Amino acid sequence: MGPPGAGKGTQAKRIEKAHGFPQISTGDLLRQPDPSRPDLKAAVEKCLASGELVSDEIVNQLVDARLKRADCSGGFLLDGFPRTVEQARALDGMLSNAKRRIDRVVVIVAPADVLLERICGRRTDPVTGELYHLKSKPPPADIIDRLTHRDDDVPDVVATRLAEYQSKTAPLIDFYRQRDLVTEIDGNQSMEAVSAAVDKVLS
Ligand code: AP5
């Protein structure tokens, strides 16, 4: 968990490579429209463009289907899910059905000005999925022309995403704290320092 730009995706992709747990990012799932559900496309696109959360019903269905895939049988890493108490309750049901449990909830935090700077400088390689930042993780010169900048990575939409996080997702931290599952990590440090803190939790 963590606000937009905190470094969730960066850490999740690294853990996926290092430990083999699939990274299940609801943001990524929502950005790749499901061809079997054309009825959801317009509602999802509207939320992604505005920065508002997609409805719990849609997101819960996506995650439930994803967790049933074979690659999740040895464990998985949720990135950006759950984001509401409703989603957290739905996840409890999915895990209970699968006889699994949450090992740890890692919350990465950073101040708003740092988040904005990170989001505005973020670039994604559509070929490899690798995340870059124009200053803190500059991309190799030979791939610069193919990099993309997310449509929701603009200040107005980021403001809505941050507000959604504060009002709907931040309260979940207490929900999991009451279960003694939360480790909070200072995301306002170098990627290496954040990675070391995350690895300590995993070990
Ligand atoms: P999503 O795609 O999940 O976006 P987000 O939560 O806003 O998070 P970001 O991807 O922006 O940031 P991040 O924390 O992963 O940071 P990153 O590692 O990339 O969601 C998008 C939208 O989908 C939502 O607005 C909503 O509409 C919808 N949605 C998704 N899940 C949903 C759900 N469960 N329910 C309802 N709706 C949902 O890092 C950012 C940049 O900083 C990168 O350039 C990176 O290189 C750099 N960086 C990372 N760490 C460091 C560091 N330590 N130092 C310096 N730079 C760093």
C-alpha cells in the first residue's frame, strides 16, 4: 500500500524478479481492458482518466479471477489492492476460500511534493514494463523514444488520486494495524534504501 508515486510498483516488480511471486497490480489490470468484458470499458476508462477509484465490484471481480490463475498457487504480491475497506473485506473472502492468508501489509510513505515530482518524471517502457524516472532512474538513451508517460500522471489528476488515497485508502492502514499486519517504510529515501527496508520485512 501507499499513495500514488510512493514506489509500490518499483518495489513489487523487483520482488517479482527476485523471488518469483507474481505482482498483481490492479492499476495494470485496469489499464489492460478485458476483451471479454466490453461492458466495463467505458466506466473503467472514465475513472482512470479522472483519478477516481474504479468501483469495488469491478476491481474485486478482476482480482478474484486473477488469484485463481495457476501462477498464484505459491503466493503473490498485491500492488494497489485493496484500496477500500469493502475491497479488504472481499479479499478476506477470496483468501479464506483459497485457504490462504496475508503475511504482511507493507505501507510505503512519502511527502506530497516528492510524490508529485516522482509521478511527473515517471516513464514506462512498454516493451519490458520497466519503470524509469527521468532523474532518479534515467532510462538508457537507446530506448528513450519508445517510453510512455501515463495519461493520469498530470498534476490535476494526481491531485484527485491523492485525495482518493487520503479519504478511502489511508483508513485501511488502521484496519490492518488492528490485525498487527502493518509495516510502514519511509519511501523518501533512495530506491536502494527502500529496497533494503522491504527485504528486511520479507526476510
Ligand atoms: P495505479 O496504477 O495503481 O497507480 P497509483 O496507486 O496511483 O500508484 P502509481 O503507479 O502512480 O505509483 P507507485 O507507488 O507504483 O510508484 P512507482 O513505483 O511507479 O492506479 C491507477 C488508477 O487505477 C487509480 O487512480 C484508480 O483509478 C485505479 N485503481 C487501481 N487500483 C485500484 C483499486 N484497488 N480500486 C479502485 N481503483 C483502482 O514510482 C513512481 C516513480 O518514482 C517512478 O518513476 C520510479 O522510478 C520513481 N521512484 C520509485 N521509488 C523511488 C525512490 N525511492 N527514489 C526515487 N525515485 C523513485
